[in-house]
Amino acid sequence: MQPAAPPPAPPPPPRRDDDRSDRRFDRKSDWDKLGERWVQGGVDRDTIAVGKKDGTFRAIAIVVEHSALEMFDLVITFGDGTTYSPNVRAVFGKDSASRVIDLPGDARFIKKVEFRYGNLPGGGKAQVELWGYDARHDDRDGRDGKKHGRGHGKHH
């Protein structure tokens, strides 16, 4: 079996019609928006629950909108209970995206992703989006762009 091709670039920075733009990108690509959170300021910690209903993933990407943000830690918990903590300590500029973060092993379910981050001094509220590179083909999965509870988690 041939190794899977690397995933394409992560989602582009937002435009004025942010949610519509996200849904359109979700439908037209193999990237699925798995959730988003608002960072109020200071050190914040959040979890985005994913689950089997969202499918299996080979990679993730993080998009930061509206304000700069410092990311301290990221812990991905897979369906089998194992965890992966990629080195993501970084400062994100306003309306920027992480590199593509390849997940170890074969494509698999993500149970949850935990973040620890904080806004930079002088910044406003930042929005953090989690995107997953779907291991299935969009034209066959029949669910991209549909709500399924994705991207509508607890907002601060």
C-alpha cells in the first residue's frame, strides 16, 4: 500500500463573511472545521470535543482570527485513549494559521483536543479554530458543510 499523500495547506485566513467562508472551504476541501473557541485574555484553557461522528483524520491545523495569540500547549486525545502533544508553542499573528500538523500512525478518530493559550497584551479577543484533514474523500462522505454540532461548542 502506498503512503498517503501529504495534506494540502491549512484553511486560509478569514474574510469578512467568516462563518460562510468557513462552510464554503469545508465543503470544497478535505478540511473539516471541528470547532472553535474564543480566548478572553490572559491564560486560557479549552477543550474541543470531536468524536467518531466527525470521522477519521490524518492531520490538523489551527487558525487564529481577530487578534494575536500565544499557544502554549496542545494535547490531542484519540478514540483509543492515546494522546499526542505536538510542539506548537508559538505566537500566532492576527488572522493566521499553523503549519499542517501530521498525526502519528494511520488515520483515526479524535476524541478531543485540549488547548492552553493566552492573548497577547493589547490584543482583543482571539478566536481559535480547529480544522481536521479528513481521511475520506469529500465527494463521498456526504457531510461536509453540514452542522453535525461541529464548530458550535461552548463560547466564552
